[in-house]
Amino acid sequence: MNKKPTIAIYGGAFDPPHWGHYKIVRDTLINRNVDQVFVVPTYVHRFGKQMSPFEDRYNMCLRMFNTMRSYRGNIFVDDVEKDLYDESEGRTVNLIQHYRTKWGTAMRIALIIGYDNWDRKDEWYKFDTIMNIIDEIIIAPKGQYIERSTDIRKAIANNKPYDSTITRSSVLEYIENHELYREQC
């Protein structure tokens, strides 16, 4: 009997994406028996977090993840949230339902979430429905990935040094070319 392929969905603000995000995707592919990861930038943050424009975050994700040479063909950056967004219903449950409808039962679906969002699961819209639709939940462990998007934004806003030890150089170049985070924090 053939095993069903497992697709992991990794949604987030990715504002900006950094090496911690990269490591979560890489470690999921290596250690969790996952065949493909779909990185999905959030169109609107449901907990009210202010974010950079969607197109900027999507383009930075393309630069961060589409150059993972060892995993080419296994990682996809998907802009589907901008099409799914609806003022009242643009939520994780809609994203998961979208992929379940797209793939049916031919694929196993895993959801990757950070420990910080796992701690807030009681605030998620229809969390029980999400858990019934997915086949597996992958929680990125606390403390294992030290990079934080907030720290990157603050460093840039405060003209503090930053380099490619925090995120891919092509992401930093995008940030500089589009003058992101200069007026934040």
C-alpha cells in the first residue's frame, strides 16, 4: 500500500522572513516525513498585528524560500491568502479548507505553527474544525530558533547593524530597496 504524501502548510506574517523560518521549513522536511511545505504569508493578521504590505512580504518569502536549492520542488510560496481573504472569514480554517478541497484525501495535511501561536490556540476561529480537517500539527519548538522578525524590524528602524546572519542577503536587499521598516517600532 502506498503512503499518502504529506503536505505541510506554514502560514505566518513573515515580516520579514528570517533564518528561523527557514530552519523550521528545513527541519520539517528533514525530520517530519513531510513531502512538501507551502509557505503562506498571511494577508491580514487575525490578532490585529500591523504588517508590511502583503506584496512585500510575499516577495521576501520568495527570496527566502525559493532559493533553498536542496529542497527545490519541495517548498512553495503561495499567495492564496489574498484570494481567500474576506473581512469576516479570512482565517486559518478557510486556508486549510481550501487545501483540503484542492487535494481531497489524496494528501495528508499538516499545519506548522510556532509555539507562540500554539499558546493562543483558544483564540483561533474554529480551532476544533481546523484540528478535524488536518492530519497532523507540527509545533515549532520554543527557543530553538532565536531569530525574530520583531528584532530585525527594530534594528532597521533604529539604524542598528544587521547582516545576512539574520536573514538571507536577498531579503535584506529587498528591504533596503523598498525602504521597509524605517519608520516602524
